[in-house]
Amino acid sequence: MKIFAIGDLHLSTAVNKPMDVFGMNWENHEEKIFSDWKDKVDENDIVFVVGDISWASKVKEAKADLDILASMPGTKYMIRGNHDYWWSTASALKKLFKEEDKMNFMNVDFEEVGEYAVCGTRGWICPNDMRFEEKDESIYKREANRLKLSLEAVKKAGFEKYIVLLHYPPTNDENEESLFTEVIKEYRPEHVIYGHLHGEESFPLGIKGEIDGINYHLVSCDYLDFSLKEIMEI
């Protein structure tokens, strides 16, 4: 079984939001992603989708995009991004699909994937010198606490191997320590997978590679040239 990841699909089946306005590399980006998905992923594989799934603002609009994901091979695990305004609750969204669709929506809870426990939450921007307001502080602390609660739950459940899914990167543009990195260092997941960053000027700002035994993966779809990244095989 292989584990893949991708983020920031920004699908727009039911709304008029073409992504090619952000650059020619985004032209036909959905076709590129799903062609690669079909080529790489088997039914027994796993795909993590780390937020900003659909431009829709309502669930009934997002359903058209989610139906496309449901038709793709593999078991899908998804977390909310900052643009997923249609996201209601994870439990309500899961009820929209049949078990054979293999659609899993995550928020604070965890999922078992082989010997790994997978924890997922949106995250938030970390304190920085460009923009960090009082309202950001409360969301930042809340999201970091959600991650800690999720990892504590998997620890109490007896798991020893963890994977963390975030939408936002766990650090700021200077890769400074944050509440998220404190939690990550305390519980030491093997992999931390996130998206959110777009464009050549932003890609260098994301923490990547193995650091102190923890593997950090930036999987924004334009960073990956609109293909899925294989994280590991288990």
C-alpha cells in the first residue's frame, strides 16, 4: 500500500473560479492532477488531501467537486483549508458518501492507517513580522491545541507511529519555532504534510525535508507541478 499526498486542488466545478488567472502553469490544472492520480494510485492506496479542496461556498456546490474525488482510486483523507467555506462538520460531510467512496473528512480526530495514526487539523498562520493580528492569536492557539489533543489521543490509544496533516505550514516565513513545532517535537510524528503556499516566491518559505528525524512535506499542487507526491509505502 502506497501513501500519496496533495493539497490546494482549488476545484471549481459548480462555481466560476478558473485558476489560470494565477498563471499559465495553472491552465487545465484539474486535468493534470486527476490524470496523474489515475496513473499512480491503486484502490488499496491512500491519498491525503490537505485542504483548499473547492472554491465553493456551500456544500451543495462543493458536492460536484467532492464527487470527482470520490470517483478517484484509493482511500481519501481530507482536512479543511482556509478557503473551504463549504466545510460544515466532518461527520456531516462523511454522511454524503457511501462507504465504497472511501471519503474521510478529518478534524481534531485521528484515523488508523496500517500501524500509523493520522491526525489532521487546519492549522493557522504563525506569528510573523508581516501580518499577525489579535484575532490570529486566538485561532493560532486553538489550532495548536487541537493538534496536541489529537496526538495525545493517539498516544493514549497505544499508537507509536504518527502522521500529521495540516493545511498551513507549521512555521512562519523565517521557519521560527511555533506552538505547532513545539507539539510536533513533543510527539515526534514521522511525517508532517501541509500545503497553502503558492508561487515561486513562497515555496522557499516552507519547511521541507528531514529535520531531527521528522519529515516535512510541502504538497501544494503547483509546488508538485500538479502531481501527487508519494510519501511512503507500507
